[in-house]
Amino acid sequence: MGEAGQPNGAHEGEGDQTNGDATAPTGTERQANKVRVTTPYLTKYERARILGTRALQISMNAPVLVPLDGETDALQIAIKELSQRKIPLIIRRYLPDGSFEDWSVSELIID
């Protein structure tokens, strides 16, 4: 076995017919929408995913971006970061035509 679990001599991407882009057919690329068409509100599903992801990062010793007032629970710290709009994550919303929109958590309206 070679590097990263690859058989000896084999490297990731060798023999691929898609030029290393496994997300789109050959010759086409997904592109971000220039004009945003989706809602500026953070959905409950995005909120759950963002909080879970950030709590996992915090529990694995990622730097905390808000001052702590005795909080030790990673989820509570993530909730505090979200309320202060300090979470350094970007949400990618895919659209039916194959394009997508990238929204920073700080840009979204949080209820």
C-alpha cells in the first residue's frame, strides 16, 4: 500500500475520465449564481447542521470565537457564536438548474 491507502504506484485521479472533477460531467462546471434567488433566512435544517458542525469543531479544540462566561458545553458555545454571528462557515444552497448560492452564516437572518 502506498500513500493514503492507495495501492503502490496508484495516485488519486489517475485513470479518471472526468479530469479529476467527480461532481460534474466532462466539459461542464457548476457555477455560483450571480444574483441570489433563495431566501436570506437561515432554515431550521441549516441551523441544525451549522450548530452540529461547529459544536463538533469546538469539541475537537477548534478556537472559540466568542468570550466564554463559564460555558463548557460545545453546543452551547456554538449557539452563542451563532447568536453573535461569529461562526466561520459558508452554506452552499443547490438550485434545481445545477447552480448554487454560497451564503456566509453572518449574512443570513437568524430568528
